[in-house]
Amino acid sequence: MSPETIRKDFKIFENRDIAYLDSGATSQRPYQVLQAVEDYYNKNNANPHRGTYDLSIDSTAEYDKARAKVAKFINAKRPEEIVFTKNATEALNLVANSYGLEHLEEGDSVVISIMEHHSNLVPWQKVTKIKKAKLEYMYINDNYEITDEEIHKKITEKTKIVSITEISNVLGVKTPLEKIIKRAHDVGAIVIVDGAQSTPHMKVDVQKMDADFFVFSGHKLMSPMGIGVLYGKYDLLDKMTPFLMGGDMIEYVQEQETTFAKPPTKFEAGTQNIGGAVGLAAAIDYLEKIGMDNVEQIENELLDYAKSELSKLDFVEIYAPKDNKNQIGVLSFNIKGVHPHDTATILSSVGVCVRAGDHCAQPLIHYLNVPATCRASMYIYNTKADIDRLVLGLNKANDMFKKWRKD
């Protein structure tokens, strides 16, 4: 299935004449996903797990089917290892508070990378300060890689938690996850993987990966906003204390004591986003129909073309590894001497949507020694014509700022 054919399923492109290159922030939704959500609200909407009437039972069934669909998609052992959250950020905060606060001791270390999104950085700052533990960073080399030496230097016998992105949201670079997880487990640490930027774009197998926890957001995977996933090995989830308290996550409540339900229910306090879960299941169906191998191929071809075309522009600086074997369809760049916010504004004038800023990764931006970057992030509905439009916009922006730079 070609990107041109896929694009026809996304009605936004009938309503907007745009080259949408900001899927790293949020993806567009095909009509099949939107229809599934509408059908749920028209036919099965009720509060699950609460009623004995048919409508509530049917709503519960839809929610359970979505959980089973997610479990199969990432190859979890059982649906009970899937906790629905608001997004990857909430999932990471859940693990930091429910696992991190309970298991860290003074003098322990938590290891992350310099490439982390704030949602996989700020919670660990909080937890390590409370527990008087140390927050360590693995840094990247000139080719944007975490080296074997860095892995072994930072992950030590004092390390109790490693929390690492699978793919950088700024650089599109894949981290050496297999080596990191092996090293962490060798020293007795658990591993949390931020899969927000990987799950929409490549096949994920949490059992093969051997991650202890894995998180992702549905809205980057073509589902509605407000639905995310925490995968955790069942034994770990079973021993953890819930982060949020309230309805449905309890077993028994007495005046002074409460016992909690089994996973995943004990982590899903209150009424959940059932329509979002149904939409996520529909998005998974859509991706599986295309095939994750085809998704990767489409994006690799786009990335090759984008890097080739932008490399021809001598006024553009690209922040990317030399080859594409460890990169997905994310490309950060700047026009030399021009602030990326100005570049993005000019690109918008020709209908090109890119993100400009620090991408919720300020430590990485500081490490790269740039004020910010423009980021073009691609998905299955993008075509080479979108890249051509990006190049056209960059030439326009450069022409506009030539005189200003000379002055």
C-alpha cells in the first residue's frame, strides 16, 4: 500500500492543503478510527465495570477487547499486563511514583539518557531528590550514539532503575536498547522503556525486548488523544502500590483500611477513556492491515529522500547520524543564522507544518549547543511531495533572511 493510497483515508487532507510533518507531536487519524469511536458512543456507551445491565456489560466487553488488542500488538504475555493511562507521560509518572519511590534507597542511582523527553526526566529528578539517590545521564557521541563504554560506565552495581527512550523524539535516533537492558539486568536493575516514538513506527515485542515496563501514547499512533498504555511484567505490577486512588481500583474499603484490586484494575482509578481505548484498538487494526514492516519501509524511504534533499541546501544544518540504520523518520535541522521559530513561521506560510523549539527535551538541546531546532517528523501518510514542499519553504525562508543576515 503506497502513501498516496493511505493518505486518502485521512480526511483532514481534503480539508487542509498542508504538508503535515509533525507526527512526532501527534498523528492524524484515519476515518476508520474516527468511525470506530463514533460507533462506540452511538451503540455501546456506558460506564464499564459498574452496571449489570446489557449496555454496561457491552461497554466493558469493548474495553476488555481493546486491552487484549494492545497486549497482542506489543506481545505482552497477558492482557492483565496492560494498564490504560491518559498518555505516556502519566504512565512514566505512575512507574516513578509507584515503583521508584518504593524501591530506591539513599545512595542508589537511576540512569537515563541525555536524549530523554521531559516526561522521562523530570519525574526521576523528583524521585531521586526525595530518596537521596543519584540521577545519572548516558551521553551521546558526535554521531548521536550511546556507546558501549558509556553504558558500562553509567550502569553500575549502584543502579536500581534505568529509564530510557527507545527512539529520541528530537533526533529520531534508536538507542542501543538490547545492550542497555542486558547491562541493567546484569547488575540487578529494572528497565523502563519510553516507546512513545517507536510504537507507531516499528514492530514492538516487549517479551523479546525483556523490558520490565514499557509505555506509549495512543495519539501518536492515530488514536484519539487522552489514551496511553503502561505495560508492566505482571509480578512487578502485582507488588506495586497504586499511584491514583478512587473508584473501581479497590477490593474492599473499610473506614480505616483499603485493599486493592489486582492489576491492571488497581492502576485505573475512576471512569476511564473507553472511547479512546476503542479508538486505539481501531488504530492498531489499521496499522496491522498495512503491516509494520511496510510502515518502516515507507518511513525509511521518506527519511532517505528528506536527508538527501535537505543535504543539498548549503544553508541548512542537519542534526542526524551519518547513516539511517539507527534512525526513523524524524529529522531535526536549522537554517544557519535563523531562529527556528522564524523558519517554522515561514514554512507555515506555504502550508508546511513542522515543530520548532526544544521539543520537551531541553537538556538535549543544551547539550547540542543550539537554541532550538526545527523538526520534520514523518508518517505513513506523507509523500515525497511533502518533502519537496518543505524544501520549497526552506528556500523561501532563506531568501527572506539573506538580507537580514548581511545587515
